[in-house]
Amino acid sequence: MPFEWFVALRYLRDGKGQTALILAAVSVGVSVIVFLSALINGLQTSLVDKTLGSQPHVTLRMPRQAPRPLVEPTASVAIARRIQESSQRLQSIDQWPEVVSTVERVPGVIAVSPSITGAGFAVRSDAKSAVVIRGVEQERFLAIIDVRKKLVGGRFELGGGDVAIGSTLAKDLGVGVGDKIRLASSEGVDDVVTVVGIFSLGNEGVDKTWVITSLRHAQALYALPGGVTTIELKVADVFEAEHVAVDVRGRTGLQSDSWMKINADLLAGLSAQSSSKNMIQFFVALAVALGIASVLIVSVVQKSREIGILRAVGTPARRVLMVFLIQGGVLGVLGSITGSALGALLAKGFESLVRDANGAPKFPVQLDASLFAFAAALATGVGLLAAVIPARNASRLDPATAIRNG
Amino acid sequence: MDDAVLRVEDVVKEYGKGVKTRALDHVTLAVGAGEITALVGPSGSGKSTLLNIIGLLDRPTSGRVVLGGVDTSTLDERGLTALRGRRLGFVFQFHHLLPAFTAVENVMLPAWGDGGVPSADMRAGAEAMLREVGLGDRMSYRATDLSGGQQQRVAIARALARRPPLVLADEPTGNLDTVSSAEVFALMRRLNRELRTTFIVVTHDPRIAAQCDRIVELVDGRVHGDRLTTAEERAPP
């Protein structure tokens, strides 16, 4: 074994009590980092999953209709400054099959679903609810939002006059699978449809309003034969959605909104949460660094005579430096291993203990290899950095003085 | 002296800023190969300062130290460390073994610390040296588990492990009882004869000094006396 490693490990082994204490401190620090990160990452993933469980990553629609002046202003004709906003009517995307094939080729896009989204009413007997009618191509839509996995009754097979509705809407209307309801679109077209499936996407707004039908049926309800009002995309990396939206906007000229833009408040909250996590990680890392540094500084003082002897018998200063750097690094690595294990246990324990009424974890934790790699790199780096000052002190000790006064 | 392993030439050492204290005052000394030289003198006479300068642990204010033909005043810190490791051995009053290491590991330290990676030869050499000092059965003992005399013998083995031409011993028997002192000095004498190693021994013990080949006396930082001992003086008590 190289000299530096041998001496460093022997010193750590020899100072069992000191080594155990600092290892415990590093482990606790790392476990706090792992536990907090797993908890916050899990919460964020859960929030994002819930948010994206009922919405596409990017939505394309025709640009808003802007008011056009009847008379262009000239040098002699002034136009009044008050411009009335145009009312927005449901309009189909021009050449939408071509748009679909264009966006399918955009890097990062993994699913594309053309649809019609419009307002309407669902009526059964005296019950009447304002609804959002979504006309979709079944399989393409499932690739965007997997409603089949969220069914609480029936099936998701959208025939001509079949619909799937949200669970809250089903309760409001008092209907179950197989019942019929009257659907009236904002275009004044109505039809009697059969409820074949009831879903719960975990979003109250969606579960209370969504009625999903076939694209062809929706085209009839909104008098848009062969048309679609929106094209919805799913992307490989949800946090790249805004970049994809900008890319698609440039290619198609359509209004392109990412979930990140639509849920800006949520993202701001997540960002604040991440900042808090980073701050906590920083201070924990600082505490770990101070702990390792203080122990090594004490160790250098305690062993200054031995260091003097090593230097006197011909050990180069750089090897003495390495002895203490290795100690810092080893403390960091060992602390990160035990701390990661402890943090993972804490996180899993917390997840299994705190559950909601359905038995699902209230705080789902996310433990993955990257978190452990981060913790290991952080603790090792901090250990090495913390050892720099004591190691330099040790390597600069004057051997004669150290032997005399050590 | 042509076969000198060490030449100290007009060395002055001063400490402090402003009002300076002169610890060594124009000391000149040559030590021949195979000699055991006793360095004696009252406390504060400059013995330890001279030993540190000879041992390349300190630099003189003026003058120079030539070790094995190398003018050490021309060397940087790295060069001094390398020369110290290969041409000098140290034995200290309090042996200064590393308590966390076994006897054989302590003896291997100089070569190991210099070379970085241990070799079978290094270990074999250390074990042979420990057998040489009569500790063949204590190789894997920790330094703290050995008696004072045994620890000092390990320190001598460590000093001699790389077969340096010159060993500097600072009060090597100062912390031992009479019997152990005699044993340790006898060991040094035997190794001096067998390996032709030169020793410079700082001592307050007149009996130890008398057994050396030569006695150099320092007073107030100057060489006050320098004489060879007689055969009668050197005879063990």
C-alpha cells in the first residue's frame, strides 16, 4: 500500500473514537441531505406528475384573433385609440394533418394528439353541468394522458355516441356506466350519448368538467367537419417543454403553450422549494466541512511531533500533505456511504409511516442513483476541501520545532 | 580530513530579530568515517542547534555544512529532505517512534516515506535490522508495547535501516536506566564496528562520552575542547 494511504488509514484506525465521532457527524449530515433531497424531489415529481396527469406538455392552437381596423390610418385620417378585443370563436387549425406530421419530427416530441376542445353542457333529468367536451383520437390521446389507468368504472372505448366522463361530474349528474346523458355544445348542437367510462385523473377541475368523446363525434358537435382545435404534445423531458414549445411555434406559426407557462405559479413554488433545499444542503455541507476540518486540525496538532519525525527521516512534505488529504477524503467517502444508507432508510421509513386515507404515501420519496452519487461526490469533495488547511499546516511544519515542541 | 563524512565550516547561527542571540559562533568541525563523536557541553551551549544544522533540520546563518561531499547550502528544501533521508539517521532521546505503528513498520518508515511504495526488500531489510538490534521476536509489537530500552533499540534500527553513513543521536540514553543505557551504547558501538557507521552523540552522561572515540565540547556556541579518548577510557565499565 502506498505510504500516504497506509499512514492515513492507520491514523484513522488508531484514533478510533475521534474517527467514529466525525464519521457519525458526516453520516448525519449526508443522511439529512439524502433524506431532504429524496423528500423534496419526491414531492416535486409527485406534484409535476399530478399536474401533467391531466394535461399535455405542449398545446398548439390557432393564434388569438386580433381586431383588424376597417380603415388604415393615414396622414389625414386618425384612428380612435380604443380598440375592442375580438371575440374568440372556436376555429380549426389549418392543414392540421400536415402540422401533426411536422411536430412529430421535432426533437424531443414523443407523442402527438389532435383534438377538439370546446365548452358545453351535460344534462340528465334536472341536473345540468357546464362541461369541457374533448374530442380525441383514442390511441393518440392515450399516449398523451393515460386515461385507461385512471378509470374508476367502465372502459375507455369511444364509439360513435360513447363518452367517458370525470368521476365528480358522474356524481353531480348521478350517472353510472351505461347511463345516457344529453350533451350540448356551445355551437348549439346536442346529442344523447352513453357513458362507457368514468375516470378520476386526480384533478378536481378535470374530474368535474371533462367529457371525452371521439374526434369525429366532437367535430359534429362543434360543426367542424374534419377539423381540430388543438394539437397536444408529449415530450421526453417535461422540463424541456418550454424549449420544445418555442421550437414548434417557430416551425408552425401556431400559438404554442407549454405546461410550464400555463403552470408558472407551480414552477415558481418548485423553484423556491429547490432553493430552500440547496440552502439546507449548503449549510449541512458547511457543518460537515467544519467538523472534518476541526478534527483534522486537532489531529495535526496532536501528531505534530510524529509529523516532525516523518519529515526528519526523509518523508517529503507532499506525502505528509497527502496523508491528511486522504484522511479527509476517506472520512467523506465513508460518511457518504453510511449517511446515504441512513438517509435512504429514514426516507423510506417516513414514506411508509405517513400515508393518506387511501393508504398511498402522503410524502412519496424519490431515491435514485444520481442522488447517492451527488451525496458521495459532495461529501468526498467537502472532506477533501476541509482537509486542505490542516494538510497544508502539517506539510509546512518545521521538523526541528515539531520534534522539540510537539 | 580527507575521508570526512561531515565537515562543518565556520558555522554561525543566530536567532531573533533586532537583538540577536548567537547560538553557534564560528564552529568548524570535521568528522571522519567510522568515528563515534560525543558532543558535550552545558545546557544552552549549542549542542542541539549544531545537531539540527548537521541534521539539515535547520540552516546556519552563515558558514556551511558539507555532508558526504555535498555542499548542503546549495540545496533547496526538497533537496535537503532527500539528502536527509538517504545519508542521515536520527536517534532521539525520547525515541520518537510512531505509536500507531509496529516495530517493523517504524523501521521501514524512512525508506517507505521516501520511496512511497513498500517493497519486499524494504521489509526484509527492516526485519534484518530489528534482528540485528536483538528484537527479532518483537517485530509486530506496537511501539507502545515495548520497554524504554527496546523502543530505543527500535529507534536505532530505524536510524540505520537505510545504512546511512552518519547517524545523529540526541541524548539516546538520556531517558534510560544505567543498564539500558549501557546496552544501547554497546549496540551503537557494535553497529559502528560492523557497518562502519559514523555516530555523533549528544550526551550529558560522562560515562557515555568517555566510551566514544572523540569528545567535542561546546561552550557558549564555540568549540571549547576537541580530543580523542584513550583506550582505557573507552573500555566498558
